[in-house]
Amino acid sequence: MNENVQAIAGLQAGLPQALVAVVTICAATVIGLVVLHRPDRAAIAWAAAFGLGLLGTYAWVAAVELELPAMRALASGLMLCAEPLIWLGVRLYAGRRSTWQAAVMFVALVPVTLALTAESEVFPVFFRICFAGAGVFAALITFELLRLKGVPRDVLLPLMLASGAFALTAALNVIWSFTAPKLDGDAQIAVLRDFNVIGTLVTSVAAMVTILLLARMQSPNRVGSSASPAAVIRGRIERVREHQEAAWSLLDVRLDGIVDVRESTAPSDFARMLKRFTARVVAALPPSADVAPIDDGRLLALVPGSEEAVTHHLRNLLGRVSAMDERDDSSAIRISASVGWATILEARFDYDKLLALADERAQRAVGLGGDRWERSGSIAAATDDPTTLRG
């Protein structure tokens, strides 16, 4: 019995040292291998998350040793602040609107609130609320990772599982608070603090792995830009809006029957086919076009020029894609593409509206059999006369 007690005491005594060691290594890895490799806004948000986690870890260990309740509460709040900053980094990586206000508000209010109420009767309530808020951000991280396109799922899995587990724990905490209201508040807080420490360990390692892999997936010539491929197009649209250049169009190019093509070919052949598809789309467009791969068999292209010039590029593009399988007898599926065409004037220089218009028209073109483009409700096949294409 005494040996078991001594063993448990030894484990608890070694937990602060293990926490400091793990979080320090993870923070140094993210800052050294992510921020310095690709110093964009997403990397800075992730570095801030690990920085606050590191600061909170050191403060928590010091508060435990010195028995300072206010400092311990502040440290717990700092460790919780990693979740909204990681979520912010994922959104920035995906090229979505930053919505940084929610993350900044959480970071500014939670540690201060917990520190000020550390020795009051309302501290257990505030801590549970803050823990639940961090759980909401953890759930949002999982949601954003599920929405992330063009990234292998195994790269996202570590952070996705860790965030999902954190969100589940926070949800159980809320249920527990209502189903066991008479339970000693100090006992509940002690359990939540333990979960917070363990969650910091697990999340730090999982986030480090996922963030490092995401950063290293970017090509060297993209250092300093946002991690999302579509961020290049968004940036170009912002510059076009500043100069009021109207002669630009967004093309949403999709490989027809992507599911059938994937199922009918070997993985290696499918990967080679996707590379050829991308290469042919790029070759059919002018050098000044911005091309961004979004998913397997889907690309966005921002193309300058008049309607006649874009029509010429579309014919060239569809012809090149259709010619892919002329000397390839390994597949019975005909290769073709569908394109949604939206002009920047239609969207009034708004990236999200432009993307939505191109996406809607690409889906219509796919639904009408593919190997065609659509613009403004009019359908034009690759063999149609260009005069049938109406604005």
C-alpha cells in the first residue's frame, strides 16, 4: 500500500517537470521550424499559441511550488488560450476570414478573470465557463480541419483527434456541472485542472506534429505568403480592386467524373493523371494567370483579359484536357473538364462572391454532362461557336 502511494506521489511530483520539458520542446520546434521557415500570419498565430502555452506552463509550475492561487489561476488561463490561437492559425492557413476578434477577446479576458477571482467563491463557476469556452474553440479546430481541402487526412489526424478529445471533455464538464451540482466545487476544479495539464501535454505534441507537416508541405517559393493556395488569388484580387482593373475572370476548373476516375485507376496512375491534368490546365492559360490547386482534380485560375481572350483560353484548356487520354488505353473513362466562369465585375471585386459564382457555375456545367463551361446562366460546350457564349 505504501509503495503504491509512493509511486503515485512520484508520478505527481514528476508531472510539472514533464510538462515543462514537453511544452518547451514543442514551442521551440514550432518557432524554429515553422515561423522561421514560413513567417506568415498563420505561423505567427501558432507561435503565439505555443508562446502563451509555454508561459502558462512555467507560471503554473512556479505557482504550484510557491503555493500562489492567483498565479496558478492565471497560468491555467494562459494554457487555455492556446486553443483559440490554434483555431485562428488554421483559419488563416485555409485562407478564410481571420475573425481574430474572438480569439483576442478570449486571450485578453480569460487569464485576467481567473486571476482576479482565484480566491473568491465564484472561481469554480468562472473556471468551468472558461474551460467550456476553450472546448468550443477545440471543436472549431476540428471543424476547420475537416473542411481543409488538398491536405492528406493523416497529416491533420493528430491535431484533429486531440482537439476532438478536448471538446468532448469540455462537453462532459458542462453535463457534469448540471448533473452533480452538489459535488464539492473544489473537487471539480481539481479534476479540471488535471485535465487542463494533460490536455496541454497532448495538444502541444499533436499540434506540433500537424503544424510542422502543414508548414513543410508548402513549396519554398511560397515562403512569406499565406499557406492556403487560394490566398494567392485572394491577394491578386485585392490588388486588382485597388487599381480598379475590370478585365479579370475567375475560372473554377474541375475534372469530370473524379470519383469514377479514381476508382478505375491505380493510386499511382491516378496521381500521375492529376499531375498531367494540372500541367495541361496551366499550359492552356496565359503566364500572367494565377493558378491555385484546391482539391484533387480542381483548380482555381484568375485570368486577365477580355471575354474573347478568356473564351480562347477556355477552348484551349478543354481541348488539352480532352486530349489527355488519346494515347492512353489503360482507362475506358474519357477525360474531360468542366469550368465555371465568373468575372470580377460580376462579383464587384469581392473574393467570396466571385468564388461562389464560379463554384455554382462549375457545378451546373458538371450536372449538364461536363466538357463545357458556364457563365451567367449560359452553357457553352467546347465545340460550340464562341458567339453562343453570352455575358
